[in-house]
Amino acid sequence: MVTNGEAAISAAKNHEFDFILVDYNLGGHRKNGRQVIEEIKTKKLVPPHCISIMVTGENHRPMVLGAIELQPDDYVMKPFSQNVLKHRLDKALHKRTNLLPIYQAMHEENFEQAMNECTRLISENNRYRNFCNNLLAELLCKQKQYEQAEYLLTKLLKVKPYTWGQIQLARTYHHQGKHQQAIVIATEVMKQAPMIIDSYDLMAEAFHASGDLTHSLEMAIRAAELSPYSVERQYRLCQIAQSSDMHDIAKDACKAILEMTRKSVQQDSVHLLNYIRATINAAEHSEEKSEQNKLKQEAVIALQRAKQDELIGNINNYSVFETLCNARIEAMDKHLIAAKKQLFKVMSAHAQDEEATDDPYAYEKLSLLYTMGEYELAEHVADECKDERVNKNPFIKNTISHLKQENKKRQRGFKQLNQAGIDAYKKQDYILAFHQFDSALKFAPMHTGGTLNLILAIIKLIETSEKQPEDLLKRIKAAFQALDGIELPSKQFERYKELEKQYHSLMEKLNPPQKKWR
């Protein structure tokens, strides 16, 4: 017998147990019983024949549903007698013994063998054939054999409308792209058994896939309220909330993930980074200044506290992440030049690092590049984000496509006006070229190429004009200032220096130094 979760994990690593009895509440800031069972199952610390029973005095619905979702062999409420416990153990042992070949195959991740064992027990009319049918359908879907799963479940449901069968059939329809059929079945299950969380999860996914974001978000919120202790469910809510431009909900979901995974087998520094990312996203999309300031402050505090967080020990170059996040906050405050300097300094250092492989902070760079209007560079970074090593982060995976979609209109507007400016310049219509380039930069305020084009057009205007319009001089100085001190790519830097030389030469020609009379 052990007294805390950490000791239970250690015992499971060093000894083989036939059954484990875990209390949900293990006290203080240690692992709770749900986290113990989760880790034991995830790391396969007990043999396939081991029985697990959760014990608790809690009747708080989210805790109960969260524990049941981990699928212990049984769940016992306090107080209970020895006879009750013995009865539950006997019942669990009988089931585990009958189904041991299946549990063994699943433990070894031999899904083909597990399916064969399910089929055998179903043919023998085993008393646990419903369990076998459910698992078989689940494994068929896992193997993408959706038609076979649909046939099996449709045949079963004609005999009796099993709730588990309806949910599995709805999931099978969803996998096949039959989202409306999935929604109809899941809705019926939800009416009959409102505590079956799978129906809410499934409806959230099916509505999202069919483009109905309103109902998708509603279902995702209800699922997370009923049973919040699921990382997958909270990330699903985060994804749907972002698609719906409800970034405050996405931020809260990321915070819930960070808090629930501490001390658990799913504890990971990525959840901390995602919470900070989501907080900055929420600030960027906030319409009220007071709310934006509050969220920016939350992000700044989180960045500072993270330095003392034990999770940061697993993060390479946290200072780079912090720099990029601060640049995003600078950009929100309209300090675009300062933000671009920080961004390009980081990008230049990464490009020169010969040992650098994948880029863990590609998302931060992508977000900033879109803010600056550096669309060509953004497309290059977006391609890097398709890399499986970067894309395994569910927050980034769910956000990249939304970020690209969000900026598509601005990107198109810039491209059209910039090209119109180039065409006008080629025709030596420098006034039109200037206005087109200037308008293009309203869609991409810090676009390097667009700014250089504007400088070139203004130089030509000044060269061909008898006067030196004050507004043009102010505009070209502002354009040079936008690029001054930024670590530009080599070709753009050469072009910048050449234009700077032309400008100074032109100014000296138009304003020659006065001769001094003695």
C-alpha cells in the first residue's frame, strides 16, 4: 500500500500487480487518482491481466465523468463495504479473464490480432460479445475500414438500438464524410442519454466539418463543461473557437490544458507555450482597448513567470520565444519598426545557425510576418510549419490554416496594388506608381519589397520634378526609417543600400553646399 500518486507509479514500475485500487483524491499538489491510472495505462506499467478500480467520495459530475472516461475496470463510490468491493472485483476479474487475449493483443498494439480475437468471441456467443462488437468497430475505423464497420454496426442495431452502437455508427459516418447522418444519430443519443460525452464530441466535429461553426462551438463548449479533464477535448474546443474567432474561449481552453496536465503523464512545456500564444492571439483580436490591455498584461506576466517554471527546463532557447512574443506585443502597440527589428534579428540568427533543423517558433514568426505584411516570407515559413515535427503541436496545427485564411484578403490587395505600381513605373508614370505603392503598403505596412518600390518611385518623382514637395520628402524619410537597422536578406539589403546612395546623391545635387565667402 502506498500513500500518494508518485509512490504508486514507482511501485507499478518495480512490481507486478494483479489489481490496483486507486483513490481519486491523493491530496495536495501531487498526482490525483485519475492521473495515476492515466500514466499507468499510457506507459503500460501493469500487465494486461491487471484490474484497475477507481475509488472516490466525489460526486462532482466533471470529476466522475473524467474518471470514467479513462475506462478503469470499475468505479466505486465511498462509503462501501468489503462485500461490495469483493463483488466488484469478482465481476471485473471474470470479464478481464474472458477477454484476456484481446487485452493482451491491445497491450502489444497488435490490432489485427485483437480484431481476430473479437471476431472469435463474437462467433462463440460470448457474454461480452457487445464489448467485442464495439471494440471491433472501433478497430475497423482505426484501420480505415469504414464500410466494414458500418456493415457490422447497421446489422447489430437492427436487432437492438444499443447506445454504444449508435455512437460508433455515427463516428463511422463522420469518418466517411457523411456528417449530417452522423449528426442525426448523435443528436438522438444525446436526447436519450445526455451524459454520454462522446455524442457532444462527435457533434462538435461533424458540425465543424460541415461548416456550421455556431453549433460546433456550442457542442464543444457543452462537452468541455460536462467533462473538462481531457486534453484532446480542450484542444478541439480551442480549434473550433479559433475558427469561430472566439479567441478568449481558445485561450481559456489552453489554460485548462496547462493546469490539468501538471503532474500528469501529459505534462509538457508545449502546453505552457500554447497558453501564452493563445493569450496573445486573444489580445490581437480583442475589439475593446481595455480588454486588450488586460490580455497583454496577462501574456507579459505569463512570459515572466515561465522563466521560473519547471517546464521551461525542457525548452530550447526560451529567450527566442520570449523575444518573438514581445515583438507581437510591440506590434499590437503599433511599434512595427521595433517589432520587425526583433523578428528579423531572430530570423537572421536562425538562418546562420548551421546546426538548426526544425524551427520550434515558426508559428510566432509566421504570425509576425503576416502582421508586417511580409507575405512571401510568411508563405515560406508556413511551408516549414507543414513539417510533421512542427505540426504535431495541435495548437499550431489548428491555427496555421486559420491564420492564412485570415490574411488572404490583405495579401491579395497588396499583390494587386503592388503589381499595378510596377506596371505604372515601367510606363514611366511615376505619380501613379507612387500612389499604387503607397496604397499597397496600407495592406502590408512593413513589406520590405513594397517599401523599396515606394522609395524608388519617389526618387524618380523628385528627379523629374522642378520642386521638392515636402510631403514626398517626409514620405521617403519615413520609408528609409522603416528599413533602417533591420537585418535584411542580402539581396534586399543590397537594393536598400543602392537606393540610399541614389537618394543621398540626389539630395546633394538638388541642395549643393553653399560656398563660404571670406
